[in-house]
Amino acid sequence: MPILLEGTCHCKAVKYTVESNTPVPFMICQCSICRKVGGYMGSCNIMGNTKTLNIIRGKDKIKVYVAAVEFDKDDKVKKAGNCKRSFCSECSSMLWNYHDEYPDWIYPFASTIDAPNPLPPIPEGQHVVSIMRGCCPDHVPKPEGAKVYKAYGAAKGIEVAMA
């Protein structure tokens, strides 16, 4: 049964709600894009049901970034990815990812979810999963106790890993 999540950017200009069947923040992506745009050591994405996304305020503040996945020798974009990252144009907070190939799912960043409905803890016996470590420099720490995968690992997405 889905739960309603409420999220905001840091400056509160953008506020949204989305329903999630998998609200436990357990998958940390450590690809070069998530490390650069999310800061720290990656981004913790959860899964929401795209059709339930409701932007309460700040739609005019939301911008979309499509990350480059390949550069030429002069650091010019050679190839763009297919992930659309929405962020607040006021404070730069990353809000969610969307992939055209997974139209039913939207991936809010766990860091945007606020009270009164905080995210539940990771269930006993489950582990945090660290994905995309294959492109991660050694100086970026692995999350403590995480199962680590060089690519996506055993799951092709959060919805598969939670099953």
C-alpha cells in the first residue's frame, strides 16, 4: 500500500507530494553524475509513482538537467544521458530523477522528504545498496554495511530490488 511523501527543496520554494510503494531509502547511487550534482558521496533515491506527483508550489522554479555521459578530449559533451534531474532554480536542491524508459516511476531524492511523514527506517535484515561504484574514485567512501555493486547490481531498479 503506497504512502504519501511530502518533499521540499532547501529554500522551500518548491513543495511536492508523491505516493511511494518503496519509501525506504536504501539505494545510494555513486555514479559520477550523482556524486557531482548531489554532493557528498552520491544520491539516495527512492521510488515514487509518477502519476501521483503533485507539485504544490514552485513549478516555475523547477529546472531540468540532462547530464552528459560522455565527453570528448576537450571536455565538450559528446553524448547526453536519458535521466532528467529536476532541481530548484533558487537553491539548487535536487528534487527527483525521471527516466523515459521507466515512465511509471519517478525517483525523488530521499534528502527532500520532510516531516510529518518521514521515511521509515530500513527494515531489519535489509541492507543499504551502493550502486555504480565502477566509476567511483577510491577516495569516495562506501556506505557502512552496504552491499556494493560496480554497476546496477542484482536489481535493474529500486522496484526490482524491493521485491
